[in-house]
Amino acid sequence: MSNKNKKPSILRDALSLTLITIICSFALAFVYEITKDPIKAQEDAKKNEGYQVVFSDAAELVTDEELVALAAETDLSSLNADYSGVTIDDVVQALDGNGNKIGYIVKSNVRGYSSTISVATGYSLEGVVQGIELLSINDTPGFGMELTNPEFKDRFSGVKTNHFNVTKGNAANENDIDVYSGSTVSTTAVVKAVNAGIGFLTENAEGLGGVENE
Amino acid sequence: MNKYIERLTNGLFKENPTFVLMLGMCPTLAVTISAWNGVGMGLSTTVVLVASNVIIAALRKFIPNTVRMPYFIVVVASMVTIVQLLLQAYFPSVNEALGIYIPLIVVNCIIFGRVEAYAAKNKVGLSLFDGIGMGLGFTIALILIGSFREVLGAGTIFGFRVMPESFEPITMFVKPPGAFLVLAMLTALQNKFKLPSATNGSAKTSALACGGDCANCSGETYSANHEKINSENTKRKED
Amino acid sequence: MNTNYFVNLLIILISAAFINNVILSQFLGICPFLGISNKIKSAVGMGFAVIFVITTASILCSLIFQYILSPMELGYLQTIVFIIVIAALVQFVEMVVKKVSPPLYDALGVYLPLITTNCAVLGVALLNVEKGFDLVESIVNGFASALGFTISIILMAGIRERMEHNNIPKTLKGFPITLITATLMAMAFYGFAGLV
């Protein structure tokens, strides 16, 4: 680097660098403010789209604040050791056209093979899984991604159960899920997230197992 | 006016960043699994390049020589973040498809190369056209490579089916090994037909700060080090 | 801290080093991979410099994100903050190594400045955040990614040293044959996919 400039002055250099950084920060903050709401709207739209898919009978979705708060402070591994590592950050009531509650949608997150997987599970009051949807899965494209294949998700739909088992190519019962080759960890993670979501609902949600158990 | 047109054609053909200068290979290989990805990546890079070029050219008289690099880094990184936020807000599908490669535009040699070699020494108007030319040259190259891989790997271009039903897609072309293979074929053709390219030493490489040689990236700051590496290597040989 | 956690770390290690190899499947750091892979000696030097810088950068970036950016909801500044931190880190490491250990500087020094704009460093730092890794996981992921980089660049250098004496068709000499080698290596690494 040439130092042909008059006299290198640390103060002047530092000042000029600070100035450009401040200007850039303001520009960034400005753009961030403008884009904040659209980004949030996009995320919500995507989430709702996913929710609609897992509970196609639902006419209206209402967030269940009580259960969301409860989920935040519940340690799922205390319900069942199998659920350790799963967190639930959203619970939504599914209402039919007349405003009657017909089930719940629960969003559970679990660490997959190399990233966090978010799964939405639709669960009716009768205990039938309406469908599942992977809301975000950043695993290696081509591997964990196979799980976004409808074939895999359809395995869960319409099954009346409160627990799924992972099997290796010998699924016999309705609630057995075969592992996707090359995605053992991801498959297991998704099944665990679904089980934990259902487990949380049957334990705590009104109108489901929670009340019946009492 | 001719000067401006010359800048455009320079970026599009004479010094096409991908085909001739072989710059920015990481995004070229990584995102070109489809033609649409090529469009998204190419245009995002173009916006960042044009904005950075204009800002640096406008400020070129105020930038102290000693802190030039951090200055460029701050400006380029801000532009990239702005583009990323805009994509998230208005084109979420593009953002999702390109993922981490959007923030990685920061370290694309094309941007630093142009900013340092051109914008820091030329007027705003010329730098603007230089950015547009280079950016579009990059975009077109990505679209071509993306279409090629998409046709062979999935039988479609821009998502439209172009191959007959009987065509069995060669999935490898949309997977990582395919990227290397396509680039290998491209550079082999350039060798065969003696096309100007940085990879066979026939293109003028001195015009860029980073030597225009992505294989030996990056930046003027490092040319000194290349000499060092070379002298070190010869020293080792002698030992 | 239970066994699950360590199994998880092991999975991160293997997937970052082999399955999601930074070069052969993520295309990060292609430039040094093609540029500095003609001699095993320089490949080893570059590889170790990268391991050192990526691991350190992972620690710093993870700490900054978890304790400064995330609590203040400034996540959108991560790109700009990370690249500045990495650039400063590389300069700083170079100065320290030069002062403290001249032999180490002789071995790694010339490669350090080449790393600032190596997209693998920034890429790994960003991936750590995107995947929601905690500090320990970030360190493991950073180290393993760099290890994967080193493995591929040394393998490549070994192959290229041997190829020097081979009779290669004129058209394929230089860049094309190197890329074809990379293709075959990428295919081989693709086979690791079923590992986890």
C-alpha cells in the first residue's frame, strides 16, 4: 500500500471511518424500519399457510394465549423423557364455521440433523392427526429436504393416535413411520416433535385428553 | 456518451466477470441449480455492485488511503444487508432459495475487484455504467449456466418443461458434482477454441485489483503476498 | 449436559467435515481451493491457517451474536458486524503471531491475509447463527468445517502433484482437469450423505 498521502494521521483516518460507519448504520436502520412490517407479514403469511394445510377443516385459527404461555414454561422432558430437546412456541385453536372448537394446531421445534426443524401438527379433538407441515427445515438440500415430500407428510394424516413410532422399512401399524433413507436423524426428529406436540396437547388442552383424564 | 456504452459492453462481453475473468466462482457454482436462481443471484449482485460503485466513486476523494479496505467493507456490507432486507420483505421466495449466499455477496471478488480497481479511481457516471455492465454480464452468465444445469438435471428451463417426457433427468447436474463438471467443460471449451479467459492466461488480467484471477483471489493487498508465497515455494524447492 | 448433547456434537462434527463439506458441497472457499492446491506444503499451511481463523472467528461471532446482537434485536446487522470482526481478527492474529512466534508466522503468515475474503470464514459464521447453534456447537461446527476444508485441499494438492507428470490432453490442461478432479472428489464426498 502506498503512503503517498501528506501525513498519515490516525485521528483523521479513525474519524472518517467512524463517520462512514455511522452513516451506513443510519441507512441500515432506516431500511430495517421500512421492511420490518412486510417481513413480519411475509413470515405470518407463510406460517398461516402451513397451518391451513395441517387443518384443512378449520375455518378460523385463533392463537391460544394461555397454552402458549404454559408451553413456554413447561419442560417437555418432564412429561416424557422422549420429548427432551423439543420446544413448543405456538398453539392455535382450530374453529369450524360456527366458531366451535374442533381441534388444535401446535408448533414444535426440534434440533434436526444439522439445524432446527419446526413442525406444525394439526390434532382434532377426537385425537386424529389432521396433518403435519414442516415450517422450516434447513437441513442439507437434497437430504433432510426429502422430508418435505408430500408422501412423507401424508403418512401422519388421518391417523388416530397419540404416539408415533420410528421404524426402519417395516412399518406395520398405522402409527409406524418408516425412516427416510439418508435422513434417519431428521425423520426421528420430526416424529419426536410431532409426539411432543400431541403429548403436550393431551396433557394440557381443554376438550382433549386433558379434561377426560381428570 | 461512447465511454458509457463502452463500459456496458466491456462488462457484458470483453471482460465478462464469469466467462472471461473467472471471478466470483463460489456463487456461480453454488446457486446455478436453476435459471431462476441465476436471475435472483445475478440481479442481487448487480444492485449491490452498482450501489457500492456509485457510493465509492462519489466519496473517492474523501477516503483516506490507509483505511481504504475497511471503508469498502463497511459500504459493501451495508449495501448487501439492505438488499437482503428488501428481498426478505418483498421477494421471500428468492431469499429462501439463495439463503446464505445472499449475505456472502459481501465477499464476492467481483464487488471488491470493481470497487477497488474502478470506482475508487473514476467518476460517478462511469462507475455507475461499469457496475451495470459487470452486474448484467454476471447475471447473464449465471442464467446461461443455470439453464444448462436445469435442462440436464431436471429437464426444464425457468420451470417450463423443455425436454420430452422420455428424458430421464441427469440429477447429478443439479447436485454439487455437476457444478464442478459444468465449469470444467466450460473452461475446456475455452482452451479448445482459444477463447479469452483468465484460466488460460489469454485474458488481460491486470485491469483488476485482484489480478482478475479468482483462483488466486483476492485484492491488491494480497498481490504482495503472492510474491511472498512464490518466493517461499522456490526457496523450499532449493532446500 | 447429557450423552444426547455429545451425540449431537458428534453429528455436527461429522456432517460439517464430510457431508456438508464446505468446498465440495457448499462451494465456500473455492478460490483458495483451486488457487493454492498445486503443492501439498502450501495446502497444509493454508489448511491450518484456515482451521485457526475459522475456529476463532466462530467463537467471536457466536459470542457477539448471542450477547450483543441478539438481545438488542440487531440480528440484521450480523453480516456487516461479522465481516468487520473477521477482517480485524485476521489482521490482529497476523500481528500477534509475527511477534510471539516467528516460526509459526513463517509457516502460516503468508496465508493469513488471503483468508479475509475467504467466503468460508464468513459463511461458517453465518451458518452458525442460521442453525441456532450455541457457543460450544458453534466452535465444533467451525472447527469441523475448517477441518473439512483442510482435508479437501490437501487431497486435491496430493492429486495435483501426481498429475503434473501425467500426459493430459492439451484442451484439459490446467483449469479443466483440476475441475474434473474436483467433480470426482465431490461425487466421492456425496457418498458420505448416508452416514447420519
